[in-house]
Amino acid sequence: MSKLTFIIAALWASASNFALAADYLSIAEGPAIFYDAPSTKAKKIFVGSRYLPLEQVVSLEGWVKVRDSSGNLSWVEKRKVSDKRMVLVTAPLASARKIPKSEAPVVFQASLNVALEWLEDTHIGWIKVRHLDGATGYVRNSEVWGY
């Protein structure tokens, strides 16, 4: 393989990996109305509450197309979202542990559909989260959506 071919292949691979990375947002303040098109005159689909985690799909001037934890796509006004990264508990009950190990002591538990602030990915199947009351711990990434 020539040096130029190797460089092109490396750039393509890194660009492909970048494209696979998801951008996550959350609802910033108060309720946000979700629409089926980027206009306040479009059909209203539902209302999302503060801290609802969302995956950003497309960003236009003033609007963001997002995917929610159910996989539904909709549009929300950009002013209604925040870069604050949240995750949503998808398990009936998620146990946050002191360290990222199954046998570690439980710090807190969170029920289905509770939003937790994402702090970091351990890259070993656990993520560090913070409950809205301030408690921090590690949950299995299989028990949440939005990481």
C-alpha cells in the first residue's frame, strides 16, 4: 500500500468514526413542544419536559431535528434545548454504584424514565451519572438511553 493510499484510508476511517458519533442534547427550561416539521405552524406531536434527553439528527437555523428514546423523530426549537447531556433510565430500576462494578455498594436507585445527568463513559459498560439530588454513581449503560 502506498503512503498516499494509507493516508487516504486513515482519513476516511476517522471521518467514518466521527460520523457515527451521536450528539446528545436535553430540554433546557420548562416544557418544549415537538413538531413534525421545523415550524411553529407544523403539527404539534407532543410536549417534552425539562431534562428529557434527545439525540440530535439535524440542526438548522433555529430548529433541531431530534430522536427520542422511543426512536421517534421530531423537530424542536433550538432555544428550547441545552448541551447538558442527560440519559434516561430504560430499566425498571437502575442501581447506581460507588464504582463501576456489579458487586460495588449501591449509592442510589432510579426508576424507569428518570433523567440522570451523564458525566462520563468508562468504556467498560458503565457510565458515571449524577441524580438531580446531587448523588453520583455508575450505572450499566444497558440500563439507560442517551449515552
